[in-house]
Amino acid sequence: MSRYDSPSAEEHRAAGTAIACGVITVSDTRTAADDRSGDLIAELLAAAGHSVAGRRIVPDEPTAVAAAIHEFVDAGQVAAILLTGGTGVAPRDQTPEAVAGLFTKELPGFGELFRMLSYQEIGPAAMLSRACGGMIGGVAVFLMPGSTAAVRLAMERLILPELGHLTKLAGRE
């Protein structure tokens, strides 16, 4: 049994399958050569048996972020889109605003749990994160901060344990 000690939760996780994902890095400065957070997302997905259907690096511009998301959603080849960057409070951090209007369903628990876990690691600075999650139709979308530590926390503790189950519930596996 898993560390969550729930037979039904374990059963749901075991029923998950390999998921095709899109990865978007939101940054005005990153390139394919130095996109450590995007690389980490891809590595963790592969280690968990999932695939990366495509990667994009887009500037901190709401229209560019929304266009990259639409590109993945409209192609119909991904069950999840994982974004890193642009979730803080600096003037250029606009990823949550770019995505909020696209969500057909919000997953508020993702942001709440991420900040709780982050608080355990970094203290009150965790409240500066606007990490969030939701659904765009049947596609799961998660916004994570740009640091590799935050990506690892979100992926290992929250996203990967539930990704297969979530996409199965959404009818996208």
C-alpha cells in the first residue's frame, strides 16, 4: 500500500497509464541550452514513464503563453501541459493571468498544496508563489515556479503521483 494508506487511492493510481505531455517554459531569458526547469520536467516525466510530445520556450507575455497552450490543446496530442515560470509577483510574471481565462475547471488544491509544501521548505516566501492548476477541456494544466527546486517539489510530490489518475478521470488517457 502507498504512504497514503488508502486502498482506493492506490487502486486509482495503479490504473493510470503513460501520458503525453506538453512542456512550456515561460521566460524572457531562457534558451533551449539553459532551460534547466524545462529539462527537469522532461526528465521526471520520462522517469515516470510519460512522454514529452513537445516543448516550447515563450516570453513572459500573456498572448504568447496562451498561444503556446492553445497550440498543444488544439493539436489534441497531449493530456497534460506543464508550465514553469512567470508565477511570482514581479511585474513580468503574468502566467496565471494568461491561463486563468482558459481554464474550464480550476484545481485549487494544487496551488494550495504546493504552497503548503513549499512553506515547509522555504518558509513564508512560499506565499509569493501563484502556482495553480486547472483543466482546459480534458487537458490538465499545471503552472509551477521557474526554480528547479520548485519544479521538483511540484512534480514529485503532487503532479506525478496523480497525473495518470487525473487524466483518466478527464477522459484523456
